[in-house]
Amino acid sequence: MSTSPYASTALQTEKMPPGIPYIIGNEAAERFSFYGMRTILTIFMVNYLWLMGDTATQQMSDAEATKRFHLFVALVYATPILGALLADLVLGKYRVIMLLSVVYCLGHGALALMGMAGEAGTWLVAGLWLIAIGSGGIKPCVSAHVGDQFGSLNRHLLPRIFNWFYWSINLGAFVSTLLTPWLLEWYGPHWAFGVPGVLMALATIVFWMGRTKFVHIPARGVGFAKELFSGEGIKAILKLCAIYVFVAIFWALFDQTGSSWVLQAENMDRNFLGVEWLPSQIQALNPILILTFIPLFSYLLYPLIDKVFPLTPLRKISIGLFIMVIAFALVSIAQMRIDAGETPSIAWQLVAFVALTASEVMVSIVCLEFSYTQAPKAMKSFVMALFLFAVFAGNLLTAQINDFIQVKNPVAAVEATSNEAALGGYDEKIGTPDDLLLPFDKDGKRTDLQFRGREQLDVLVAELVEKIETSEFTAPSQKEGAKMISEVMDPWGNPYRYRVINRNTIRVSSDGPDKQPTTQWDQGIILKITRPESSEPSAFEKWMGVFKPDQPWLDKRKAALGVPTTAEINESGPTIQRDYFVGGQIKLEGASYFWFFTGLMLASALIFVVVAKLYRPREYYHDEATDAEAREEASRN
């Protein structure tokens, strides 16, 4: 007999369970905290992290930031397995949620303290690990805890509450996606990461307040293990995993709205409908569309379509996968224009977000509810964790792809031991023509990079710079630039390559002494046009103008560290920055990167149609006996 003061079985009522408002309130605040931090993470790593110490360090590359972002998101969705096992075997869902929420709060605190003491990078890693453990650990427990509140009389309300559960997630995400980029720009990382931490503490308090209203399903212990390893349990897991493989590909694309899409937005015209948007704020369109699409799909589109084409959960997921193809095709086309040196409107991404959000409604929400119904009753949290593990797998795939496409940089790890260091080149011998020479200043910072053919490259670059300056700082097109350098060969007989990365960045390179493209021995220069930035305030800045300081935090920090500020750049006019390199480039970049993921999604969607056709659903609820329990009861009788 249970000694718990809380109810352990669902109320027999046709109405909404009394604990639901506390769960919804908790979820809105918790999602504010997570998405607020997540929204600014990529921009922070690229533009802010290098300025968080006593001196400025090397800026992180876009590909490296994208990789780290997706590794973090992957970790967030790997830890749910541990949270689910802890809940189902030992503590129960409520206790796990409370315990790990405290860990979650500590993670936000670590991010808010970055730069105040010690290495900022160490605080970043510690904070992200704590958030991954806390946020990931509670995820399967929260969604399963929602389902636990319902019994046989009100289970018909389950699809509606999962929709409103998702609605609360996106309400919190919408507000934080607008607010935290603004906080980062004007008040800096401490406030931008600190405010989400306060909201996480509030979420924990709200959840604790509902403790007497909840149904507390106890840990099943041995019962969970028996059901997990029973024929019925294994069959249920294997069937769902066949679905999750394709859902993982969906998440590999979807979560790039916080990485590659943000970095793409930096090279787009973000003035839309008369207001300027920050790159990270574009993501706010997703949650606001969710708030609109959930009732639209649930009460209008699904019923209308269902009259002519029966919409099973698997058919909804299938349609959603194809819609995701459309979303990524749109950003791929936009990137093609960026690669051509144009500045396309942010409207390309806005339309893509409409398709992406429609896909999310039909894939993520539907699969969440479907997973709960397909899970044997002792395995609800565990199956929710498996659903979230698909997010882990998708983000890990994206992180690994971004790691694979980065070419090794042989000079990155060289430290100053004197005024100049020599590094053996392709032949790995010092004193041969392919040596790399790295001069350092008195503070140990590398000031230049010398390599064979550097003088020849400088002559070539001088012609390009003259062309740019006489063309009102417009870079030659891909065709024009390639023609300008077509007859020049490097010291090893390789033709020089010209590449327009965007309207402000071009690259001139050779294949180097190994005569192979995109290896660590490629060498060349990146020319970056630095232009005065628009003084037009963003949309949110106009709304929050009364709270805005006189100067952005980044400019204050740059001034303190002796780095040129936006105001100084605006005063001096356009300039051309030269950055010599050996290796360290990207194998898959620009539109090719986006088209790769578009093709991957299309192939997955086509194969899923066959898998969905073969799937045979089997639903389980807490107030119904499983097959194993029915057999055990029959044997006793």
C-alpha cells in the first residue's frame, strides 16, 4: 500500500485534470529560459566569446560555432534517456523534474557568470553541460507527466492538451526569442543569459506549487524492467525506432534555424515591412506561427482534409517531411543569391519559416502524441526519451557533418616561443621552400603568415583590391573575378581559385604544395569588406527604446580591449581587411551546404512513405491492462 500523500491514479472525470494549469505555466517559463539561451548561443560564440577575457582572442568560425551548437542540442536530447530511467526505475517523474530543475538553474547561473572570473570558455562548457543534464533529463518526464493526468473518461482531451502543451512552449519561445537578442546587443551576455536563468527558477517554483494537484505515478522499478524486456515492450520500441530514424533527419534540418539560418541572416537585407530585425530575432517567427497554426490545423485543416483523405498520425508526419523539403529549398535558393554577391531580402527566410513551422506541427507535435499512445504503460517516460533521442541523433548528424567539412588548420595551434616560428610544410621539414613562417608580437599574438608564393599572391590581390575600391567597394562577380586571375599560377603550377562567399567576403586561394583542393595545405587570402552599419533600429529596439543604453555592449567591450568599434568603422568608411590562411577552409559551403540537406530530407521523406504503410499501431493507456498483465491475471484466476 502506497504511503504517498498524493494521488497515484487519474481522476475519473470528463473534465480537464486540475494539475494541467501548473504544468502549462511551468512549461512556458522553462521554454522561455531554454530558447532564450539557445537563440543567442551561435551569435554569442562567433561575435562575443572572443571578447570575454582580459584580451581579445581568435574569433570562432561559423562552421565551428555551428558544430558546437548542434553538439550542445544533441546532448540536451541524449540525456532524456537517463532522466527517463531515473523516473521509471527509482524516483518517479515528479521528483526527477524537481531535482533536475535545480541543476538546470545552476547551468543558467554559470552562463551568466562568464567573463567575471576565470576562463569564459570554461564557464560556457560547464553551463551548457548543466543545462543539457537538467533540461534533457526533465524532458521525457514532463511530457509523460502530462499524459499521466488523464484517465479513460477524459482521454479524448489528450490530443487537445498536447496541442496546448506545445502552444505554451512556443509562447515562452516567442517572447524570449525577441527579448534575449536585444538584451545581448545592448546589455551584454550577463543579462542575456541571466534573465533566462531567472525564468527557469520561476518555472521550478510554479511546478512545485502544483504538487498537490498532480497525479504522481510511482516508479515501476522491476515492473518497468520486465515490460521493457518483454516481447511486447521490445516490439513497441523497435516499431517506434523505425519511425524515429526519419524524425531524426527532420530535426537535423529543423534545428539549423538556430545556427546556419542565423548566420545566413547576417548576409541578408533584414529590413522587412519598414523595420530592421536582428539575425537571431528572425527565429521568433517560428513560435508565433506555432501559436497560430496549432488551432488552425487542429480545428480547421485536419477536419477538412480528413473528410476526403483519412489523416492518420503517420500520414500527417509523412506530409510534414515533404513540407520541410520546401522550407530548405527556399533557403538554398536564397543562399545561391548570397553566393552571387547579392543581398536577398529576409523575406526568403520568413516564407521558409512558414513551411518549416507547418512541417513542425505535422511532425513534432503529432509524433509526440503518437509516441505516448504507442508506449506500454510502464514505459511512458522511456518512450518519450526515445522520441527525444531522435532530436539528439539529428543534431549529432548535423554536428558531425559540420566537423567533417572543416579542413584542418596547421598553424592554429602554433604558440609563440620567440618573435618568429617556423613550421614545416607539406614535406614536414624545416628549411625547405614550403616552410610556413609565423611572426608574433610582444604579447604572443600572431601578426602575419608567410608562405611560398606570398609575394605573387599579394600582386594578384592588389589588382583585386583596386578593382573593389574603384567599383564603390563592390566585389567582382564570380565570373569576373575568376577571369581576372585565370592566367596566374602558384609556385607549384596550380591555378589560383576565386570564390565569392558573400557581398562582403571573397577568397583567393591555391591548392598548395600537395596540389589537392580543400586540404590543410591550401593557401591564400580572404578579403573582407567592412562597411558602415545601418543605424536603423531593429523592430524590438523601437518597442524597447526607452530602456536602451547609449551604446551597444559589444562596442563598449571592443573599446575597452582596443578593438575597432562600429562607430569607428562608420567614421572611417569602408575598408578591406586581409586575412592570410593555410588550411582551415570548408569543404561544403554556401548554397551547396543547404542543397545537401534539402536532398537528404527529400530522400528520407520518400522512404518514409513505405515505412508508414507497413506500420501497425497499438495503443496503451494507464487504466488498461497490457497483454502481459492480462495473461498474468488470467493465470492467477
